Amino acid sequence: MKRHLRLVVDGTACDGHGVCAELFPEHVTLDRWGYPLLEGAEIPPRLQEHADRAVASCPRLALHLVEVPG
Amino acid sequence: MRAAVLSPNQHLPAASEVPRLLLGLDPDGRPVGLEEHLSRWGAMPWQRTRMTLIDDLASSGLVGHGGAWFPVATKWRSIRGGGLRRPVVVANDAEGEPASSKDELLMACLPHLVLDGASAAATALDAGRVIVYAPRHLVPIVGSAVAARRRRGFDPVDIEVVESADTFISGQESAVVSALNRNAPLPTFQGKTPIRTRGVGGRPTLVQNVETLAHVALVARFGPAWFRGIGSDAHPGTMLLTVHGRGPGPRIVESPLGARLGDVLGLSAGVAGRYRGVLLGGYGGGWLPAQTALDLPVIEQAARHHGTSLGAGVVVLLPAEACPLAESARVVRYLDQQKAGQCGPCVNGLGELADLCTALAVQPARLSGHLQPLLDTCALVEGRGACRHPDGAARFVRSALRVFGDEVTAHLRGGPCAQVGAPSVLPGLRKIDLGARSRPVRGRR
């Protein structure tokens, strides 16, 4: 079954290390304080590998992939 | 849909009249005891509650009155389907908003109506625990109400009482659960495991505002058709409003949904000029021009159409003499002080918003005529917190800039107005100092 995923960040855990924006700039940029701004859209399959790496590399484990409803 | 079959009920109150929740209020403000409560409203139909209450709540159209306006039946169904473990029901009386006191009134004066609703929820959801989360000064009242019920074996599940934190955000659902799990009373990230699945003690948890539970107690007794006997088809029922600026102290008013706010407040259209503006929904809500507010139907969608929210029912009438920008700056400073301090955008952004709003009020030259930094910071905090605190702050700031455009222009062009140093007329904000000096008043600029 094909999974429809998007990124969410746990703001209470995120310290603004910026690893996500470094590893996955296609969907993550940083605001002027250094916290991630996420592209809310579904992650296309060709970018899935980058999303997974960003999630796994977050030093605060603050980045998550969740199912897009519907 | 199943038709409601009700036995003839000698206690059935008129469906089309207000007050409804507040019908049994003691004129001296004493808590209504269990005997008096039952002689007014009748016994709780536990069997019917277990079988049909959730469907009845769906038919009734009851929505939550803690501020989120979420359909009650939808919320309960999401919890019932939450797993094999028996859920926990929390009656949420943590009313952190300093401008709101309707939940306090309900719990202080009509505790059994709220407790009936909590027990009805526990019955319908087959919950294993019921917890009332209430501020310290109400714990004795709730405690003796619970003791009276315990003596009669009234409730299917024993009711626990836990003292709430007294911060602005203490009533946020995940903050309530966090406190009940003996962690800090702060919101938690809900994106992975929401409290409806893993809440108090890891169990599926319903956190429901106490006014909502009082409505539930009446739906359980009198059914959805009775509930829909007031309000409009799309927006049935009533809601409690906490009104400031009509006489000394706050007044609690029960309004039919859909009624014209001016009528509910006893204000004709001609008196709008007495007020600089009207704050709806409290400090996470937003301002409306006085005329717009008086003509507004008491419906959440109407409030949202104008960029604000009824929230938990706060209405503050701002006198024409007040400086709305100074009052707004105090609100934003308060919201900054009351943030949980967990999420980066909120930690950084709310301080900026408070500084910029304070500058606009007392030192507008610092803005060099530009409002864009304020709007940019609003956009940077919106939707980026674990809770909606930053969203409320941004909505409040945007509403102030929109509704008080004339005052904004006057401040930017000519400096702060003469009223800017006057003491705050908003509830709970007197201690917030903007650093403004009062100047001799020679009329408004």
C-alpha cells in the first residue's frame, strides 16, 4: 500500500539545530530565528529518502512523518 | 436518526427560554445542594444515557464551550473508538483566561449540573475514572458536592477532584493531561499520540469544559429535541457569556445562539458610540468595531467571518475614552508573559509582538511609520506552536491593527495619544506597565 506522508515538527522538542533544512531543503527552510518552516505538502516518492534521513538525523528527535488523512 | 422517546417528565423546563443552565441559580450565589438540584431537574436517566446519549448529543448539535467549538458527539466517538482500555473523563474547570468567569460561576453555584454531565460522559464512554480539574478556591465546593453524591451512591464512577494550575494556558487540553500525569501543566505535542488515544495514565482521555458538561446533563435528561428548542436550526442551544464593561465587575449572561449580541447585552444600536471597540473571545480572540459587535449574531462562524472568535464567551466593552492601542499592547505583553516557553517561534515571536505593540502605543516613532514588521511576526508564529497560544496572539494583534486603524495612523503620525498612560480597564492587566507616562488630558487627538 502506498503511504501518503508529510512532515510535522514537535515544537516543544525542537531547538533549532537546523539539520532538517540542511538535509531536506526541498521541504524545510529555516526562519530568522533558526527554527524549521515546513512545506506542508505531501512528500513525493522521489524525495522520500531525503525525508527519512532528515527525520532520523534530528538531534532532538523532533521531526516526524505522519500520514496525510484521506 | 432515531426519534427521541421521552417519558412524560414533570421536570421538563420550557425549551425556548433563557436562562436554561442558569435557571436554578441561587440569588445569593450559594452552591445549590443535591436535593434542590434533583428536585429541579429530576433524576439522571443512567440507562438511557448509556444507550443513546452519544447519538442524542449528535442530534442535539451540542458543541464544546471551552473555546474550540468542536462537536461534542464527534469528540466522544473518537474516544470511544480509541482502544480497548477504559477511558478517563476530565471535567475541565481550569479557566485561565482572566476575562472569563462563567466556568467558575457554574462550578461555584451549580456544581451538580456539571458533575451530572461528567458522570453522563463516563457512563456513555464506559470510563473507569472521572476527574474534576478545578482551581484551588473551588476545590472545597466541588469536594463537598462530590461527598454528598458519594453518600447517596449517586455516580456510577467515583469522582476525583484535582487542583488545577492557575496559568493562562493551564486549561489547554494537553496541558490538563500533562498536569494530571504529574508533569508540568504545559501543552504537549499532539501530532503522534493525541490525548484521545493516550492521555491520563496512558488511557484514552476526554477533556471537556464544564459548561459543555452542564449542557450534556440537560441533553441526557430532556433529549435533543428539547435542546434544539432554542437557538437556530444550524446553531441550537445557548451559551454563557462573561461580559465586562456593563456595570461594575463581570456579568454572566446566558444567550441563545443566534441572538443579536446587542440585544443580549441590553444595548440598542444607538449606543455604539460609547464604546471604542468590543473584544470577543478574550485575549486570544480579537477586537470588533462596536457597531459590528452589537449587530453580531452570537454564532462562532459569524465571529470568525469578522476575524475573531467567540472563544469561551468573553465580551469586553472598551469605553470610548480608553486608548485601544495601549490596552492591546498590555494584552500582548500578558500573552507573552503567559506563554509556555517551549516552542521556538512562540518564544521569540511573542516577545517581538509585545515590544512592537508597546512601541506603537507609547513610542510610535520607533516604528518609523511601518507596521509590516508586526504583520511579518504574526505570520511567523501562526500555526507553529504545540498549542494555539501563538495563533491567538497573532489573531489578536491583527484584529487591533484592523479595527483601530484610525488610532494606529494617529499614533504613527503624531505620537502617542493623551490617554496612553491611563490605567488599564481590561480585566487582570493592571500590573502590566508599558513604561508610559500620563500626560495632561486635553481631549483626544
